[in-house]
Amino acid sequence: MPNQKKLFLRALAGETLPTPPIWLMRQAGRYLPEYRATRGEAGSFLDLCYNPDLACEVTLQPLRRYDFDAAILFSDILVIPQALGQHLAFKQGEGPQLDPIRDQAGLTRLNIDGIHDVLGPIYETVAKLSSAIPEHTTLIGFAGAPWTVATYMVEGKGSKDFANIRRFAYGDPDGFAKLIDILVEATTQYLLAQIKAGAEVIQLFETWGGVLSENGFHRWVIEPTCKIVQNIKAEYPDMPIIGFPRGAGLHLLDFKNLTGVDAVGLDSGVPLKWVAENLQKLGPVQGNLDPMYLITGGDEMLAETRRILTTLGNGPFIFNLGHGITPETPPENVGKLVDFIRNGG
Ligand code: 1CP
């Protein structure tokens, strides 16, 4: 059992630990001056994602400062549409831009056959990380879940109302299912290649699942996630998979029961007593400090952290944020948070 010492894997296997393992979503990023320096060296954000040496370097940067229990591959969920042939650019300060696919006819622009040619450097980053991270650190590979990736493919950018994709999914479900099927297949292949390269845990980010209707959530979040989990477990039955269905609310139990994920990531809005009495009985949970507490960083942050530790600490638990860390976060507040948790809260 070579990995049994890794706290993160023990928590994912269902163990209740006196001090939970900790990592933070988007732990590598613009709040760190050393990230900004490496990013400047790389050129664009996408150049950084496809440069194995520099992507490895920025993944390691937060570990050097905070000795997190997990490293997450530095990449982005939008490399999948790009690998499928959809044009992608990150304009400075504006977020992602893609040529939108608004209907079934637009799917002819996608081609799954060459994805590994584009994604190869990312597998190389995983392999480098696998030997570069400390022995007690776990390597997380990741992908966006199909619905969330599709929101960017259909909207063409970040969205507030998701009107185009909801219109496509509700108005032409058979046509939209073809897009989701392509994403299930591409995501499966992408994650299997990350695992072959050394990823020890997989996280699926479903950032925008909360905008769907009840039936939509089942059809476009739960079903595709379930297929990806089954595909991965068919080849790697013991691979731990974390699902992060942000905004899932009352769907959380169905999400856990029906998808087959091992652990569930919680956003900051989920009532924790309910989680402890229901969801956590079914498996490990991860979360859920509101990232804005890290900006103020005072006693309020510590009190909220204590509330989370007290409520979820009696079952299998991984400490994290409820969403990604923001660029305005003072790095010293992250240090304060980690010390507080490791000193028993
Ligand atoms: O340097 C920069 O200016 C780019 C900022 C940035 C970073 C650091 C983007 C653009 N992506 C990333 C890295 C990233 N993205 C990681 C790496 C590892 C880590 O966690 O340390 C991960 C896991 C993601 C995942 C991701 N990208 C998600 C899911 C998680 C979440 O935060 O909800 C989403 C929705 C994206 C899309 C994306 N990429 C980047 C931006 C600004 C966005 C959001 C666009 C929007 O909808 O507003």
C-alpha cells in the first residue's frame, strides 16, 4: 500500500482524520507574484497551459508556500473545445472567447480524432508533476464536466444567463445530446490519458450545473457525469473521482447516488448541518469556505473556518474553498488559513 500515508487519499477512501487534508481550488494563479512572473515568461495563458516545464512550475509554486496536501494540474477546462477544433482565445482581462456553436449543424466543426495531438503537452505536464511533487502530496488531474464545458462552447464566452445553451438544450435535446456525447467521449479519453501519465485523483468541475431545470440537471449533469465515471472506473476501478456540482442545492443527494463519484465538492451556500446528516453519510465531502473570506482574512475567516471544521470534521472531509481563490487574495491570508487548520482550528 504505497499511497496509504497520503492524507488526501485516506480521506477520499472514507477515513475520518483529526486534521483534514487541505488544498484550494485555483491554488495556482494570479494572487501569487511568482505565478504572474512565470505567466509573463510564458506569453499568453494558453502558452503557459501547453508548456510542460512552466505549467509544472506554476503547479508547484503554491506547494512551496503552503505544503498543500494535493497539487492540481495547471491547465484549463477549455482545452477540450480547443482540442476538438473550436477556436479559443483568452483576451487579456476579458476571459475566454470561442466561436460559438449554436445548433446541431455547428457540430460538424468538431473532430475528436486528433485531440491527443493537441493535449499531449498536458499529459507531459502530469508526468513531470508525478515525479516532482513531494511524497506526501497527491496529484489531482481534472476536466470540466460536459455541461459546463458546453456552456462556453455554445455561449462563446462566460455568461450570466446561459440563454443560448438553455435554448439549444431544451429546444433540440437530440441535437444537444450529440454535443454532450462528443464531450463525454473526449473527456473520458483526456482523463484516462492524465491517469496513465500519473494523476492519482480526478476532479470534475461542474461550475454551471445550477442554472438547469430539474429534468435538465438529470439529463445534462447527472447522466454525462455518470458515463464518464463508469468509463474511468472500467479501466481504473480504484481511481477516486471528486464531482464538484456547484449550485446543485437539493440535487446533491441524487448527484452523489446516481453518478458514482466517490466524493462531492460543496459550494459555499450548502447548509453544512444537512451535509453532515445526509450527504457525508454517503461518502467524503470537500469544501466550502467562501473565497471572499480569504480577502478580509481576519477573525471572521477563522470563525467561519472553525464552523466548517466543527460541522464536517466528524466524518470523511477535505478542506477547500466553495469556489476558486480570487486574484485579489493576499497570499499571507492563505498561510494564516492553512496554519489555523493544521493547528487544530
Ligand atoms: O492567468 C490568467 O489570467 C488566467 C486565469 C485562469 C487560470 C489561472 C484561467 C482562465 N484558468 C486558470 C487555471 C484553471 N482553471 C485551473 C488550474 C489549476 C488550479 O485550480 O490551481 C482550473 C482547475 C481551472 C478550471 C476552470 N476554468 C473552471 C472550473 C472551475 C471554476 O473556477 O469554476 C472554469 C469555469 C474555467 C473557465 C475559465 N478559465 C479562465 C477563466 C477566467 C475562466 C472563467 C470564465 C468565466 O466564466 O467568467
